[in-house]
Amino acid sequence: MITKENRAETIKKYAKKPGDTGCAETQVALITERIKSISGHLKGNKKDYASQLGLLRLVGQRRRLLNFLKKKDLAAYGTLVKQLDLRK
């Protein structure tokens, strides 16, 4: 579960301007935090198929946002991927 403080910190770190939660970089960062949280939950609860489905949907949403960002601003995409440690 993501706490309010953790969410606010992530928004502050990746937002282009204060309170900006709509930009693709911020959305990808927030979704990544949720993915990490759900992945940790699924390690202990292997048969929680509802959470597994939610995880797959989040991964797909993050992938679509990253594809959009890659087309829009390749430099921002590269820095975001490095910061979030998504691609190897």
C-alpha cells in the first residue's frame, strides 16, 4: 500500500511544476510505485488472482504511457527509465 507521504514525495520528485500529477513522467512513477507494492504482496499471496490481474493492467498502462513519452520526448523517456531502473 502506498502511503500519502510516499505518494506526495514521488509527485514532488517527478512533477514538472508543483502539484503536477498529470504529466506522463509523474504518472509512470506513481504506477511504478503501485507495481512494486502489488508485486511484494503477490510474493506472499501467490493465489491472489484478483491482485495479479490488477498488476497486469498496471503494467500495461505503464507500458502505454512509456510508449507515449518515448514518441513525445525521447530524452525525458531515457532519463525516466534510468531513474526508475525499468530497462536493463
